[in-house]
Amino acid sequence: MFIVSLQTQYHVCNFYTSDAPSSLIGKNHNGRVRGIDWFEDDMGFTTVGADGGCYYHDLQEFKLNGGRV
């Protein structure tokens, strides 16, 4: 998986197919996304925005609950 940042949104994409399901599009930030950092085990990531927001995203929890990241 990889993440593409588009202004205030980010899309989590499949590395092999480049698919970005709508359930894996994040719209948390009010300003531009300034930083993205994957966890060491690649099971989640954090995003930091120009608005000062820092968000934690756990992909394992997403799979278990079937909800948005």
C-alpha cells in the first residue's frame, strides 16, 4: 500500500493495482497534509496537516470493524 496526498485529503492505494477504494480516502484535515509516516509494521500510519492536526490510522482496526480509516 502507498498513500497519495491531494491538498486536504489522502488516498490509501494498493501498490500493485493503484486502486484507491472510497473507504480508504481520508478527509480529516482542514489544511494541506504536510506529513505521512507509516508504522514499522506497515499496519497503520499517522498524518500531520498544516492545520496542526495529527491523526493516527490503524489499518488492522479498519479491517476488523469494516469502517473508515
